[in-house]
Amino acid sequence: MAAKILAVTNQKGGVGKTTTTVNLGASLAAAKQKVLLVDLDPQGNATMGSGIDKGGLAKTVYHLLLRERTLEEVRMASPAARYDLIPANRELAGAEVELVDLPNREVRLKEALEKVSADYDYILIDCPPALNLLTVNGLCAADAVMIPMQCEYYALEGLSDLIKTIKRVRSKLNPSLEIEGLLRTMFDPRNMLAQQVSDQLQQHFGDKVYRTVIPRNVRLAEAPSFGLPALVHDRNSKGASAYLTLAGEILNRHHEENVR
Ligand SMILES: Nc1ncnc2c1ncn2[C@@H]1O[C@H](COP(=O)(O)OP(=O)(O)OP(=O)(O)O)[C@@H](O)[C@H]1O
Ligand SMILES: [Mg+2]
């Protein structure tokens, strides 16, 4: 069976995309799922957070997108978690420009992943904070989009641009692209505004909002500086346990979909 491919996307910066990709990846792997992470951000944060030094890499997702390397050549095992990783570093920023005049520029990641999709249960793509060609590659390769968001005043406004982009990709490039879910991140239940935005989110998106909420938790913030997912850094932290719960919610959802 082919992997379920999720693009973790929000063009707003710092909302928890990378934290979600790394910690959900580690949690799914801990639940015996075969997981591949794709770092599609020139910042390389998911690469570093998986315990791989982005600086010294000769083969990255950049070379995969330009078809200079095969997926087998760029794939690595994360030393920190039980998943595989396609790493990224600053070189990827050049791909934006270099891909523009090349054929099939939007579907290069999709084509590359098709060859290994059967090897995995889940492929998670960490997108950059922009609605650019890299993100479009992520959206074309994916079955569904996971949208992490902070429950702040401008959060809903940004969401409408993202949903427009998803609809555009759906109509032109990837008709079966779904919204998998919206994830409330860095949540502080004592914050009134966060509660209000959370309520609005549920009114608009109903079941698409994950029941699991990710709390603000210092272990989640500090784990990347050790090159570790929170699950490995401090298994008993609130952050690690929230992502384990999220993995359970996602596995249940997909199990129900498959049974139906
Ligand atoms: N639940 C959380 N609790 C505390 N800190 C968090 C939490 N989630 C993320 N952070 C911290 O917030 C910052 C932004 O998170 P992260 O890098 O995951 O966001 P991002 O959306 O990937 O950012 P970018 O848009 O730059 O790629 C990081 O310093 C991260 O450690
Ligand atoms: Mg990020």
C-alpha cells in the first residue's frame, strides 16, 4: 500500500510546522509506523531537529528536485528518531529560481516520492513559511495538508490565503488534495483570545480541527537544540505526550477511513 503523504503547511512563520513534523514523525515511528520526513525548507530546521548537521551535507532535497541525485542517494536514517529523512539546507533556496524554467517544476517532489511511497506508512513534508514553488511541490506530492496554527488574532486571515492556494493546486495540479486537519499549537488555555479563536476555528472547520491540542511547552522548544524530538529528549513532558496523542488521533482517523 502507498504511504499517506501529509504536507505540513502554513505560510505564516513560526507557527509550529517544523516542531509538528519532527514530533509527529517521531510519535508515528514510536507507534511502529514506517515514516519518512522531507525537509522542504532552506532553513533546514527539521534536518537539525532530527540530529543531522545541515552544514556538511553534499546531497539534499535540492539535488533531488533538480534530478541530480536519486531519492536513495539523498535519504538518511535519523540518528535521533526511528524515521528516515530527506534533508535540506540553504542550497535549497536556489531551487526556487533554478526550477522556474524546468519541465514539471511543480511535481518533481511528487515524482521522486512515488518510487518509495510503498516503503512507508507516512511521509511528512515540512514546508517553508511561504506559498512558493517549494510549497507547491509539497502540495502536489501530498494526499492531504496538515495546518498547524497559533490561535491568534490574525491566524484566520492568513488561513484564507492558504486555502485559496490549496484550491488552486487542486484545480490545476492535484485534484485529490484534501485538508487533513488543523492543529492548534502553542496553546495557552488561560488566554481568552486563544479560546475565542479556537472556538471560531471549530465553528468554521468542524471535524477538521484535531481534538488534540498542542500546549506551549518548554521541552518542545529546547529539544531541537539537542537535535532530538521531544519524545527522546523528555518522554514524559506535556509536549511529547501531546504529539503522541495526536499520532493516535491520526492513526484512528486513517484506520476508520480504511475500514469504511
Ligand atoms: N508547543 C510549543 N511550545 C513551545 N515552543 C514551541 C512549540 N511549538 C513550537 N515552539 C517553538 O516556536 C518556534 C517556532 O516553531 P517552529 O520552528 O516549529 O515553527 P515553524 O512554523 O516551522 O517556523 P518557520 O515558519 O520558521 O519554519 C521554535 O522556536 C519552536 O521551538
Ligand atoms: Mg519550520
